[in-house]
Amino acid sequence: MPIVSNAPPRAKRADLFANVVVTNQFGEQFRFREELVRGRLAVINTTFTICRGTCSGTNALLKRLRAPLSQLFGKRVSILTMTIDPVNDTREVLAEYAAQFKAMTPSAPDQCDWHFLTGTPDDIETLRRSLGFYDLDRRVDADITRHAAMLLFGNDRTDRWSTSPTQLRDGLIFEPIRRTLGETTQERYGIRKS
């Protein structure tokens, strides 16, 4: 006789992400959770265009990782770069900023999408918090110049998610992303089953 559980189904990590409307650098609108994360692989970071700290370095890192991510996962993976300064980082400002990282033309068929995202201040704040991009110290959290240089990456289908600081060598960042996003032994470890 099968065991029947009365427990509610376990929520996936991404079910906690806000499903707010965001706009990318091309003016396309998406529901964040439903259209950019559900059933997909994602690498997520925060930025703001007038940052004098780690933002440019983090986005330069993602520019370098885009090719190997695309080779391994193709269009299943998306890079999602969300502004934390939506008042100043309009779609047009983000388009100019995205061009610096070669993310201003629609992706080639063999290249993963890279969305630079903005929205209303309330929606971006809700999204930022739901993704875990906040500091427990309210004074630190209120100062956008003190945000952490972190990546959140995961596979919604397998419900594997992880984070990494961006101040590491590319390979030390790429390997945990690969192992978290990958669904096969080849994708996760580079090993082909015989």
C-alpha cells in the first residue's frame, strides 16, 4: 500500500522570487519568476550604472563567462543583471550601459541571453529582497554603494541554487556555476559517460 502524505508540496527556492514586471535594455517586459526563471537556468547579479566600486568588474566577469556558459548550456541559461537604482537606471540608461559589455544586440542563436533589468522602485526593492540581495544591517542595506558583489545562480528544474562572490578568478566562479546549473555528468563535471 503506497504511503500517502498530507504534507503540502515543498516549494522550490525560485517560488520565493518576486514575480514582478521588469523591463530589459531592449524595452521588453517580463514577469521575473514566470518568464525569466521558471524552468530555466539563471545567473543573477545586481548593479547600478554609476557605481564606482565592483559593478563594472562583476559585469566584465559575466561578459567573459558568457561564452563558456553559452557553449555548455546554450539558450537554457540567461544572465539577469538587475539594477538596484531604478530611479536613475531607466531602460535607456541600461541600454547604454549594457553596450559596454557587448549585451546590446539580441543574442546570436548560440549565445545565452543577457538581460539588464529595471522596473518600478517598489518592484525592484521587492525583487532584490526576495533574491536575498540585502544586508541585515539596515544602514548598510540603505546605502547602495555598499552592496555585495555576489552572484546568485541556479537551475529551477533541479531546484539547485548557490551564490558566489565575484572577486575570485574566473575558473573558481565558473566551476560552481557549472556544477549547480548542470543536469548531466557532462554538464556538471565535464565527464562523458561511456
